[in-house]
Amino acid sequence: MEDDQGSRLLALRERIVRGEYEIDCRAVAEAIARRVLERAVSPAPSQGMLIAQDGAVSISEDEARRAV
């Protein structure tokens, strides 16, 4: 199952690099806001959240699928 998920993620990344995938900025912003809100109300405030690394926003594959 992890292998299938990894291959789908790799295929998505390749489509983005080739310019064959349009990112829905509103869906990405909503996913980020939802995660920040979830973390803000979580019982473990010591756990941080990485929103961006090297200028690239990190989202899960499920969020990416919902953005389509």
C-alpha cells in the first residue's frame, strides 16, 4: 500500500514539474489553514508544524487530491 501511495505521489510530482498540473491555490490555502487550526487546538502544543521548507509548501497527498 505504501508503495502504491509513493508511486502516486511521484507521478503527481512529475506532472507538477512538467507543468501538466494546475494547483488550486484556494484549496491549498484552505488545507494549510485547516492544519494550522487543528494544531492550534490539539492537546499537544509542543508539537510544531512545518508549513514550508526551502520555499515549498508541504501538503499531504490526500489534500493534493482534494485540490484537483
